[in-house]
Amino acid sequence: MSAFRSGSVGFVGRPNTGKSSLLNRLVGQKLAIVSPREQTTRHLLTGILNTADCQIAFIDSPGFQTRHRNLLNRSLNRRAGEVARDVDVAAFVLEALRLDGADRAALARVPAGHPVVAVVNKVDLVRPAARLLPFLQRLAQEREFAAIVPVSAATGRNLPELLRVLREQLPEGPAHYPAEQLTDRDERFFAAELLREKIFRLLGEELPYRCDVIVDSFREEGRLRRIEATLWVERDSHKPIVLGKGGAMLKRLSTDARKDMEGLYGGKVFLQVWVKVKRNWTEDARTLRELGYA
């Protein structure tokens, strides 16, 4: 019988390569919020997978930013670098057929000699499939990877092989978390994240990057959760966009988030959301600490 293995695997890479989708698919539940936009992931999130012969703590991290330079993004880049350095295994996630300067900058955050598994995502989109092999050969020249594994987070393709490869890289030893624990985050955290996900999905091009959410109050009354939250924007001109005509946009954001919360918590949710202007919060160290970024 093989020895039990346990450790941490950190997803690293540039934005929008599918790191959060991979975590959700591997642990079998939506924990990380997902949208087509960059910077949807801002916080570190651990999802825990238990099998008969291993426990893997998958850590989702912000995509490494090369374009945005405000204090918020510098903080996110620092966290991404800490994950790349501190985990047992770095899972470098990139898109099939795409390897550019942003990918290489993210890969460079992983210290030399640290175990790295290259996870080539979105292979289901490669047509014809024969185009993938030359790309994998080029990728192998970038660094000495422990393995290169083509996968699809969307379809689940080759994820069992990815788990096998990652397990082999983990140290032998006992589990670090109780078998029933799925994540390191509490319900209050997910309330803010689910509301922020709707901002990224429903609002315009730039506005989501200037918005964030803080949960002011979270109370449990039996199976009912009463949640009060504030949606912060940077400028006075942002507020009417978030509210929408007659408050329609805010109502839609809140309703969609509430439905997701009820599905996650398994009970009714009463959600109240306010919109407030917090000028230049992305450059304010005190506000970033309050939001958990510093």
C-alpha cells in the first residue's frame, strides 16, 4: 500500500488562465468566484481535497498582474509571489497555445529548484488537436518542470492524471486538516465574494476594478442568515451606474448574489446592500487592510 501524502498546491499564473475553475472542479464544489475578467480573484482561498491516499490543499491566488500598478495590484502580486514560494508544489496554469511575457513573468515568481507542474488548460478549445504537441514541446524548453499536464477545467478532461502527478510531488505525512473540512474560509467571506462576483459579471469594462465589498453584519437566526453589506466605489460618477435606473442594477446584483448564497448555505438569506463612495480606495493602505488585502 502506498504511503499517505499531504501538502499544499498553489495555482499560479497570469490572470484568466482558469486557476479558480480548476480549484472548483478538483474539490467538487464552487468555492472560488469566476468571471471572464482579470482580477476576479483577489483573495487567497484554500480548497481541500481528501482521498484514500492523500490530502491536497489547493490554494487559489490572484493572477500575476503586469499592466496595473496601483497599490491594490501591487498587494495582489505580492500575495501571488508568496503562494508561489511557500507551497509544496506550484501548479503553473497557462492556456493551451499561449505563452507570452505575462506567463513568463508569473512563472518567474516560482523560486528556482521549487517543484513546478505545468498545467496546460483549455485544451478542449484546441482545433485541430495536433496543434497541441508542438506547443508542449516549446513549453518544455522554458523550465525543468516536474511534469506537463494538458487539461480542461471546463470538461474535466485529464484531471485524474493531474491529481496523480500532483500527489507524487507531495511529501509523505499525515493530513493537516480534518477530513470533513472543505476550505479555510467562513460564510462571511463567501457572502462578500459572491456579491463581488456579480459586480464583475454584470457591470461595465472598468468599473468592477474600482469596486469592492465589505460585509458589515452577518447574523444567523436558525437557518436564516441576515447579511448587511456595503459596495464601495471610487468615484461619485460610479455610484449611479451601480444603482442603475430606479435602483434596478443594484437589485439585480443583490438578487443574483442572494440566490447563490442560499444555495451555498442551504437556507434563506435576507440581504441588504448599500453603495458608498470610498475615494481612491485602491491606493489607500488603511482601506486595503480593512478589506483584507494588506
